[in-house]
Amino acid sequence: MSGAPRARFQTAPSPRSDLHVPPLQPVDQRFFDSAPARNSHRWSIRRPTSNVWDELVSDRPMHWCRGQTIDWTSPRPFSVGTTREVKVLGGALKLRERFFLWDQGRRYSFYMTDANVPLLHSIAEDYVVEADGPNRCTFTSTVALAPTALGKPGGAVYGFLFNRFFKDTTRYFATS
């Protein structure tokens, strides 16, 4: 082969290069009360608050949820503005998240900034971990979303995914 040698490194793609749909709409805490669809679950866990929080901010957050991988894209320490990427069902659904509330050791909230499928206008999640005794806590997860016209028929799919997340979380904290 003639010509210039092949580059050993490729330029990193732009943040939206693999997404061909409009960005999702940013939201704030009020969205959890106003969103057209909401799912929430609360667990009572026999572990200290700090232990559950550490799981949520580990290098493999939510590792117990089948069919989902999450990668932090911001350096530690995490705070408001932190970002991460999520792949669901082997990457059939790809999302980028941005944290808009961060109360270290207790609570964080984020919204999705981008998705690879045009099913949502907005989606956000709120995780709260509260002490319920010296070695017990409660963990509450709330998901709020506003689907696009194309995404409205997918309500059953969203329900399936959220229920699977809730079941996986119940199973994990009951056995760990």
C-alpha cells in the first residue's frame, strides 16, 4: 500500500455524532410533579445509607440491573453538571444524562440530554437515600417522562423496563 501511513489513533466523535434525533428537553425538579408519566418505587434496605449511596456512585452504578450499562463521563468528585452514558438492551437504547441536583450522600437527580431513538421529549430520574435507623435506610427512585407522539404507544415498554429495574433492585438489596 502506498501513501501516508495509517493513523494509529482516531479523532473522538463529537458528543452527538452517533445520535440522529433532536436533543431531549432539559428539566428541573418540578418535572417530577408535572410530567405526564411517572413511576416510583421505595425500598426499605437493611444497610446503612452510606453503603447504598456508595453503590449508586460506584464505577459500575446500578450493576444489578439486567440489560443496562452505565459509564460516568465526568471525573470525580461528582456534582451538579456531572454526565454519564447509558446503554439499555445491548445498546438498542442509548442515553446521555446530566445531573442537575446533587446532595452528596443523600440525593441526586438527572435528566437525559440525548437519546438515539425519538421516543421522548424529556425524561428524568430522582434517587433519594434516607437513613431509617443506624443500619437501615430507604431508597426511593422516581422516573418521570414526557413521550413524543412516536413514543406514546411505547408506554407498555417503558413500564416493562421500569418494572424490571424495580424488580432487579428489589432482588439485589434483598440478597446483598
